[in-house]
Amino acid sequence: MEPKNVKEAMTDPAWIESMQEELLQFKRMDVWVLVPTPDNISPLTLKWLFKNKHDEEQTVIRNKSRLVMRGYRQEKGIDFEESFAPVARMEAIRIFLA
């Protein structure tokens, strides 16, 4: 059963181990650096997501925990100035495929 929140996940040792694996992976990959929070900036929050991984017979083979940033809470002009997404226009795709 997948937990809905951290409180539920903390009751099961398998989910705790999964969360520790995710944090260890962050540390190994040098994902973040802890810095002091400036007074005029509120930090973005994080959220744990939990998912069971299944095999072909739908048997749970492992628990997967992911720690994600709540980027949807960012406000333009406060948390960032510009954003960019590398997306191709449909005309460019048609030319490429022709």
C-alpha cells in the first residue's frame, strides 16, 4: 500500500529505507548545497511522493520514494525573472521530418 504522506510512510520500515535511499542518492550526485536563507526570500518547499513498483503479476517488487520541489509555488519576479523550455515549434518538426 502506498502512503499518502510522510507520517504514513514513517510507520513502515520499508518506506523509511526507500526515503533514505533517495536522500543518499542526492548526496552521491551532489544535488544540492545547503546555504543560509536570505531574510527577504522564502525557500521553495519539498514534497515526498511514494509509489510501489510492480512486476508482470502486479506483485510489489520495491517501494520508490521521490523527493521533489514544489516548483509550481514559484512566482515570476519574486522567485525567478525568466523561464525557458526547449520546445520545438511544429513548423520546425515538419521541416525536420520532410
